[in-house]
Amino acid sequence: MSSRTSTVAHQFDDAEQQRNASTLGIWVFLVTEIMMFGGLFTAYVLYRSSYPEAFAAASHHLNATLGAANTIVLLSSSLSMALAVRASQVGSRWGTVAGLVVTIVLGCIFLGVKGYEYASKFEENLVPGPFFDLPGAEPQSELFFSLYFAMTGLHAVHMVIGVGVLATLVVMALRRRFDADYHNPVEIGGLYWHFVDIVWIYLFPLLYLLGRH
Amino acid sequence: MDRAEKAVDYLNADYGVRSWLLTRDHKRIAILYLLSITVMFMLGSVFAVLIRLELLTPAGDVVQADTYNKLFTMHGIVMIFFFLVPSIPAVLGNFLLPLMIGARDLAFPRLNLLSWYVYMVGAAFTLWAVITGGVDTGWTFYTPYSTTASHTNVLATAVGIFITGFSSILTGVNFIVTIHTMRAPGMTWFRLPLFVWAHYATSLIMILGTPVIAITILMLGLERAFGIGIFDPALGGDPILFQHLFWFYSHPAVYIMILPSMGVVSEIITCFARRRIFGYSFIAASSLAIAVFGFLVWGHHMFTSTQSVYAAMVFSVLSFAVAVPSAVKVFNWTATLYRGSITFEAPMLFALGFIGLFTIGGLTGLFLAALGLDVHVHDTYFVVAHFHYIMVGGALMGYLGAIHFWWPKMTGRMYPEAPARISAALVFVGFNLTFFPQFILGYLGMPRRYHAYPEEFQVLNVMSTTGASILGVGYLVPLCYLIWSLWRGRVAEANPWGAAGLEWRTNSPPPTENFAATPIVEEEAYAYPLKEPEVV
Amino acid sequence: MAKFSLFPESASTIAGQVDGLFFFMIAVSTFFGLLVAGLVVFLSIRYRRRSDAVATDPPLLNSLRLEVAWTIIPFLISMVMFYWGASVYVTMARPPDDAEEIFVVGKQWMWKLQHIEGRREINELHVPVGQPIKLTMTSEDVIHSFYVPAFRIKADVVPGRYNTLWFEATKVGTYHLFCAEYCGTEHSKMIGSVYVMEPSDFQEWLSGGSGSAARSAAPVEVGRTLFAEKGCVTCHKAEGSMMGPSLVGIFGSERELAAGTRVVVDEDYLRESVLNPQAKIVAGYQPVMPTFAGQLDEEELLALVQYIKSLEPVDARDESAEAHAGQGEGNG
């Protein structure tokens, strides 16, 4: 099939080698991502154990309802992403596009809710820095919000990148770049999306729920 | 090969700036890296010269204290992040990995080019920081000095290092995937040249360690920019946490610098001793052992920083353990010489020099792992001497050896042998004269990063500066004859050294696709004596 | 102090131990260094290429026995080094009970020291020979490191916490005091001198003092005043109160916290409880204490901590006073 040979890059011998390389590549890349988030998680866990009261008190100022809603949104997006991957495997172009578009929409909803949460933190003077003001709280509560913004912020950056990747995949799918034999980019995009999801699955209970009475 | 019927190679396959800046050929990207890191090396050397001039006299008279602090900071940042870390992996690893395993390119050529651009953007930020006043925190960026006290351009430098980190990560991902999936038929794991094993271990450190320094530098930058307090004791933050996170990367980073050099030495020694390597599997395994153990010893940089006695003991015992695989390598290289048929071309001189200097560097590392002794010599010139023996005596000797060894392959030209041997001797002598006195200075108690110092330390500092000027000449000489050789050097044949390894079975310089046909490997690595000269 | 030499002076009890370890490691390193260098040179000469004929001897590729030997032997030797180094380190970490306390506050770019009697010094430290000295150190700004090469001791001085260091000087003389952790512009000027004196000279120095600036109240007295002025005493009565626990005799004891965990009362815990009272609340009390962060500088904090350390139960104090008195009589 001529369309298939054209999708194998010159450095590879065949499609299988190319698929192995890109799959291993994304997994290795995700390991680096884990290490990167790991630095922040380490700092969070250490400070949480040093100042459990201050952190629990500060976490009450997060909106757990919105956090839970966002968790559902993100889990649903993982489902639609999985459906898109499945559709690409069986060669369904429109199924792939539909799954990807739904995933993008859900991702944007997540980012919108996150943006709303950030905005309300600005209004409540809960953004660390010179304007931070949480009456009656210990100084360590500022530390909590520093880590909250750093962790969810880094996660949000990954979401934005993810939406960009998925949009690229939609364009490629519309241009008939994928078929039942060549759909590796969709799988790789899916792995990345699921990873970003899983990070949130850890962030939500750690930041919003732990220590909540 | 006759000049008239010169074959198409990667250098003359295409012309023009565009063909270089948009290339996806790993060999051309290696050349791009070679040019960039050479510029950074010269910049770092200028800082070093000024440092040594200042230390010629006890009084702080050549430059002001602030300037001196910026000089040693930028010397460290430029040399470590922008020269040593990318040196062998990004130049020679990039050039040789596909050739050594019989592949046409790395697995992700576009990512490879991207990594060079990322490096250049990071370097641009750092150079901008240098031009707009520099930075004075030391390359270690210890908090709270870097976040609250320093009045210099910390943020731009941090951004530069943060960005450059991704260049390392991309290179590491690319190497690991390439080694796993792109090996030629018959190139099993235990037929891989040890250079490849060393790069595999290096890449593991790159992908596991670099993201941590990236996030640490990010937190540092956020704290500096917005005062978020993660490392600020006033807000309950912990400045020592920064040190833990910093050294979690920066100790293994030492192995990013030294492991590739060890790989180079395995290649060179076997070639010029015409011997198969002694204890192949032990050398390969020791590379991995160093990569793994290297992640467990970071606390030995913090024996005086309020660490608990028990934590210090664990880090100390592990630090001694990580010395063992290095010792195993040295013994195996020595044993490889046994019953060899040894010649002493310049790369061999650099490799033997590496063994000598690395042995001293490694043994003095034991002094620093010993708890009670480290308390005294920590943060003194003893430490400065030790890590220069590893990073300059070791890593840089290996790099120079590698540049000489593979120069004919990269450029198609031979360099003149006599000045190369002289330069190897100059570097060896100059290096020892520069840094050996610093061991004594350190035990005498001279702290590092001192702009002015008590008079009794002057004699040894003068020796050190004298040695540095010899060392400087030793570095300048190769720069001259290597550039000269590009136009006037003898044209190199495919295998000028009579070396084993797939890279010697293609033309010098190789064609864009590396091999006319995918080579099939039927022998173990270092199959000396070679059966017959063959060119695919 | 200002003469060229290749080896530093040894002027503390620990210096000899560090030097002993150092010489052992020099000996081992020299042996292995010469072994490797000698082998490389010998093999290079012995097996240099004499003709173009390739070596035909059977290749010697590996020898498990050799590999095991040169893995195990260096490992065992390094474990000896580890044990030796760790035992010296433990000695360094445990100050003797009879050590005199001196307080050190580092700031950019000077050392501020205060003796337990109240005498203050800047960039100078006078100590008697033969007396163990314990330094309790903190920093007002960035990390510094207190380093006396002649004593072979060093410890980082970290803002926000206390670090300790101890030594016993063995030789009268003047020695360098360095800041070993880079701390900014004048890092290399953050140096001073340690004057080791005969005990009688030291007493004379302590009681003399040039000018009244150097003479100030003992930290424990400053702490007593602060304890009253800042109102600590209203809640932390000697017999305890509803609001706060009694602080008498708590130093060194183990306390149960409201969170259910236990904590040993040391200098760092006292410091934290003043600056961040809600962090570790003793079981049975409400988190009502306000923070004193920003109201006390590092030296006042040290004084307050010193005062709380000095609070002993009345009868215990009597006993110790009697014991001292009895000793005095015996000596007389």
C-alpha cells in the first residue's frame, strides 16, 4: 500500500520499527514528566507533614465542589479519548474526529472552571505574594497556596499543550492521514492525555480533600 | 580515495546556511552542537582566566568582590550546563550512536534538531543574563541567597537553565529509544560498543534527573519573582529542601559528564592496544550501577547542613559503594593493556591521561565521602580540586581524546600528530600543576569562592595560576591545528586507526544515510585483531 | 598564623582524629594510585607495538576471579573508611555535657557571638584552652557556615533553625575563623579569629573587656526580662494555668501533642513555639497563643530560649546548688 510506505520515515526499516520507537518514546517521555511533577509532590508531602494544621485549614478555602466537577469532566474526557483511539484503530475517520473533538471540548471546560477558580482566589486575596491575606491563619497557609498554584498551574500548562496536540490530530485525521494500519499518533496523543488526567487524579484529593472534615 | 571522484558525504550533500539550520541529519546536528559548545567553552575559559588572575595575590585587587562572585558563578554555569553536560553526548553521541549501532539516524531526527534549538534559546537567555550584569549566586543557586538576597540577574539565568534542561531531556529520550529500537541486525545488547552502553546509562540519568532540576529551578524562579515562599524560612519554607532537590539532579549530573568519557576511553584503549576489552560485561554493568547508585548519594553534599547523623551515615555508605564500579572500570582498562600491541597516538595519550587523572579524582572523592573528614574539607579548595579532577581531568580529557579519535571520521581529514601529542602532554602537566596544589590548599582550610584570602595561601595559588596558563596553551593548540587540518590536513581513509566498530566501516566522512546498505553484525565488540580491512 | 606551610595546625581534641583518618586515606590512595599508574606505565612499555605483526596470543577476555577480587577488596577497604569517618562524625555531633555554651548569629557579613555571661564579640571568639565549648548558631539572613580549620570543625548556619557545633581547644594561639558557605559580596571578608587562651587569661579577659559596649547582661537575664515584658509570664506561670502550660523543667522532656504525636523539647521546638505557636500544641491546651514573629530578633530569641532552658523545678535547683556547694567544700 503506497500510502503506508510514505508514512514510514527514512530512518526506520519498516512501520513496526517506527511504531515501537514512537511508543517507547512517549513512555520514556512520560517518565520524565513523572519526575518533574515528582519534585513538586515531594515538596508538598514534606510541608504537609510539617504543617498539617495550617495546610488543612488552608485547603478549606478551595472549592471542593468545582474540583469534583472538574474531576468528572476530566474522567469523561479520558473516556472520549479512549473512544477516539479505538475509532482510529478500526479506521473510522469520523469516529476519531468526534472523539477528539469531544475530548478537546471537555478539556476546555476543565480549563475554564480552573480559570474561574483562579479568578476567585485573586478576589479573595489568596494568591501568594505581597497581597496574600488570610485573616487568622498561620504563615504556612501561604505555602499551601504557593504549592496549589504551582501544581495546578503546571498541570494546566500540560492541559493546554494537550488541547493543542489533540487539535493537531483532528486536522491530521480530517486530511486522511490515519487509517487502520497507521494511527500511532492518535495512540501517543491518547497516552499523553491519560497521563495528564492521572496527575489530576492525584492532585484533587491531595489539595482539595485531605484533612477536610 | 582520490579527490577527483570524491563521494557524496553528509558535509557536501547540500550547501548553504538553510541546509544546516533545517537539517535533520544527526551528523550535521552534532556539528552544530560542536560549534555552539566550543563557543561556550571559550566563554567559560575567559571567566576561569580572570578568576585565576584575581587569585594570584591575596588581596582582592584585579576585580571587585561582586565581579569576582559573578565570574565564578558564570564559569560554573557556562561550563557545566552549557559545555560539559552536552559535550560528549550531544556532539559525539549524536554523531556516533547511529553509526555504531548501524542505523541511518536517531529515532527522532526532528526532536534532535529541536533539542539544539532549545539549547540555543537557553544559552541565549543565559548570555543575556551575563551581558545585563551577570549573576552572583554560585552555580548552586542556594536559597535564600538566590531568592531574597542577591541583586543580580538570577531570573534570566534560571530561565536559561530551565530551558536548556529540556534539550538534555530530548537528547536522553532520543538516545534511549534509538538504542532500544534501531540496532542493526545482529547487533545484540552485548555486542554494543561500551560507548553506547555509557550513553545508555547517561541518558537514563538525563531523563530521570533533569526534570527534577527543571522543576526546582522553576520553583526558585517563582519564589524569586513572586515571593511565594517555598524555600523561605520566614513563611515556614525550608532552604535545605532546595539543596536536597538541587543535588538530587546535580550529583547524578556529574555522572552525565563522566560516563560518556568512560565510554570514549573504552573505545580508544582497545583500538590502540589492539586488544578486546577486558571484562566487557563488568564495564557495561558498572555504567548502569553508577547511573542507579548515583541517584542515592546526593546527601553527601550536605554533611554540614543540619542533616541528621543517621541520614548522613546512609549517604556516606552509599557514596563509598558508588566508588566501587568506577574502580572496577579502571582495573579493567588497565588489564586490557596486558599482552596488547600498544601504540601512542594522541587519542591514546589523552585516554591514558584520563585514567591517571580520573584515578586521583576518584580516590579523593573517597575523602569527601568519609563523614568526619568531609566536615573539615567541605566547601574548601579540596572540593574544588576534586571535582576539577573529575570534570576537567576526567570528562574534558575524554572529550579531547574523542575529538581527536573521531576527527577523521567527522571531517574526513587527519590532524597533524606531533602538535597533538604535545598538547596532550601540556594538558596533563598543566592540569596537575593547576589543581594538585588546591588539594593542599583545601586541607589547609582555604574556603572556596573567596575573592581575597589570607597571605599564607599565596604560594600555592601562584602555582595554580602558573599551571592554568600551561593548561590554557594546551587547549589553544588543538583549536589551531584542528581548524588548520580542515583545509590542509591529509585526507583520511575510512579507517585510519585500524579500529573495530561499525562507524569505521563507512566512508570518512560518512554519507547522509550512514551506510550504503544496512550492516549485518556477526562479531562481538572490539574484534581485534581485525580480520581484513573492509568498507561497506 | 601567617606563614606558609603545607599542613594546617591542629589545635582541638577532634583535629588529631581527623588527621589520623586523613593520613590513613592518603596511604591507601597513594598505594592504589601508584599501583594503577605503575601498571599502566609498565604494561604500556612492556607491550608497546614492536612490529606490524598482530598479537597472536590467545585473547584474555575476562577472569571472574579477578573481577570479584577487584570489586570486593575496594569495597571492603571503603567500608573501613566509612566506619572510621562515621565514628569521627558521631564524636563531632555529640557535645560533652560540661560544654560551655556560646551563641553565634551570622549575618551578611559578620559573626556576632555572645558568651553565656553576656560578653559580646564580633568576628572574634575568645575561649579557654581545655574547656569544651558548644556553639548554638543561627543566621539572620542567608546561609553561612562556621569554620575553624585548626579545629577541623564546620557547620552551616541556617536561617530559621539552630545548628550546633562543639570543640575543645588544646593549644593556646590565634586561629582563623572563616565563613565557608558562599553568602554574597563580602563572603571572603566574613572572617575572624579564634583566640585560645590560658583559663586564667580568659577569666581576666572575660571580666575586663574594653569599653561598656562589649559588656551586656547575660542572655539568661535578657530572656528573663523579655519573658516578663512580652507577657509570656501571664499565661506560662510556673504552676501552669488554663491558658498555657508551665515551662518549668520542660527542656529536654518529651511532650504529647494535641495531634497525638510526641515531641522532644529542644531549642528548635522552643523557637518554633514562639514564632509559630499553632504548629505543635501540647495536648490539653487550646491554640490561643499569638505569634511573636517579627517582634523578636535572633539574639532576643536565643536569650528567651536560654531563659526557658534555665527554668528548673525549685527543689531540683536546690539540690544541684547543694551539690555544687558540697563539691566546693570538698575541694576547699
